Amino acid sequence: MEQLEIWLIKLTDGDEAAMLGLHIMLIVFAIVVFNFVVRRVLLHFSKSASADDTPLEQSLVAAARQPLFALAWVVGISFAGQVVQAQTDAAILAFVHPARIVGVIACLSWFMVRFIGNAKAVIVSRRLARGQEVDNTTAEAIAQLLRIAVMIATFLTILQSLGFSIEGVLAFGGIGGIAIGFAAKDLLANFFGSLMIYFDRPFAVGDWIRSPEKQIEGTVEAIGWRLTRIRTFDKRPLYVPNSVFTSITVENPSRMSHRRINETIGVRYDDLGEVAGIVEDIRAMLRAHQGIDQNQSTIVNFVQFNESSLDIMIYTFTITTAAVEFHTIKQDVLLKIADIIARHGAEIAFPTRVNYLAHLPPPVAGQAPAVSTALPDA
């Protein structure tokens, strides 16, 4: 121990460069030790985290890892720069202190951005695990707004720390905002259109939407700040500016409660006496069908004497909203209706026309008999 003290005194008296190098080495060693300890502590917290921990605790631990390492290096390197500046009086090292402030603020901002993303992911995953409904679109919108707020606060804090007047920056930003607003009005319109989508929630990612006004139809894949990406049913991507949704009507079939069967089936005029029985049997079949919602309106009535058929209206709703299952139920209903009509000895009508010809006059002597050229219409 005494020899070490003697060696340090010699370095102090005779070799300032060696002493400076020793200080820097000690600082770097302290940074490495600090990062090692932090890594082990965070690893311990991560392993000991249980399902009972709140999303806040889990998100804090996950978000703090990398920013803490970066913060240790920023503080350590800036301290080493101050040591070198005290020994050498180098003018370039006068920027060490402002750089350290910027670095610390940037690390804190990085931590907040990571914390917001991790908290959103943990909350969404926990709600899904519990079987609760999750609106991913709204969750992502809130996370994006919080990130933007953190970025703006970071920018203003850095300017204030470097000696700039925030009031002047805000005043300049107001004047510049007017100019930017005129130059990028379409971009701003798309931005506010995205806010309308996020807060009004006419649709979300994964919904099937359509708009007859703009011939838009498909599944929503992503909602950005400027564009919404829709995958059409022929698998082509469709990119729609968000401002469009502020001026058109959007239908969201994904949120339908039921699917409707609305058919008109005609039988022949020759089967007029069987129409009442056919209607009653169809109504009884629908009431007993497991795929039909009995709490919704079910209408089966003879409604019209058509040109070549007696029309029976079938109006009912299925329980399912899935397209494949709906068409399976509809097929079953239509085949059963055909069986009912056949059981009554009737037939489903198709377009026909009957021509009635008057009695032809007797042939005149010396002339060929008149021949009708009328043909039945198929």
C-alpha cells in the first residue's frame, strides 16, 4: 500500500500525462463496473417479475436497460473530458458540459419513448390474455401522440438548456407554422383525417370496409398519419389518403350484427292452389332452422302476381356474420325451400309466355290454307 502511494506521488510530481491517463482509465473502469451492476440488477428484476406485477413495473424495467447504459457512458465520457480540460485548458473541450446536458436529456427522452411503447404492448397483451376486447388502433394512436409530446418537450428542453429563449422559438414556430400550413395543407388535412379515424373509430385495423362513392372496398391493414393501407379482395394494396375519409360515407360490414337472406322465389300459375301451403311450410322450416336468428324479423309471404310467376318473399337473418358460414346456411335454406315446393307437387317458375290464337277463317277456293307462324316464346 505504501509503495502504491509512493508511485502515485511520483506520477503526480513528474508525469502529468501518465496521471491523466490513469484518471481516464479509472473513469472507464467505473463506467464498465456500473453497467455490469445495472445489467445484473435489471436481469434480476426481469426474472423475478411475475404475473401480479403491474404493466408500469414491467415496462419500466424493460425500458430502462439501454438508456441507462448510454447514460453511464455519456456522464463518464463528459467527466473524463472535464478532467482533460482541467489539465490541458483545450478550448474545444469547453463544449463538454453542453454536450453532457444534451446527452442526458436525450437518454431520458429515449427512456420515455421506450417506456410508452413497452407499456402499450404489455397492456394490450394482458387484455388479450384475459379475453378482453382491445382496440389496437386507439392504443397505437395514444402511444404515437405521447411519443410526439415527448419529442417536442425534449427539443424545447434542449434549447432552453443551451441558452436559447423558448418564447422566441415558439414565436418563430407560430410564424413558420402559418407558412408551413399553406405549403402543406394536404399533409395537414391527412394528419387531421387520421386523428378523426383514431378518435371517432369508424373502422380499425382488420375491419372490412367499403365506400361506393370512391369504389373503396377491402380489409384495413394499417392506419398511418397520412395514408391508410387497404388490401382489396383481389389482394392488391390500396393506399387511401386519410383526408378522403372526412368527406365520404364509409360502410363497415365487419361490425354487422347479422347477415340477411332476402330472396324472392316464384312458382307457376298452375300451382296457385299450393301457394298457401308452401308459404306455411317455408315459415315453419325457418323457425326450426338452427342457423336462423329467431329474435329477428322473419317474413315469408306471397307478395306478387308477376308476369310468369307467383312470387314468394323470404326475408330472414342468420346468426353468423362469417361469410363462408353464411353462404352455407343460405344454401341449405334454398335447397330446403326447393324440396318444400317439390313436395307440394309444384314447380319453380321460369320466364314463359303463352300465345292464344283465334280460329282461322275457312280457306277460299283457289287459295292455299292460312298457316300460323306464331312461335312459343321460350
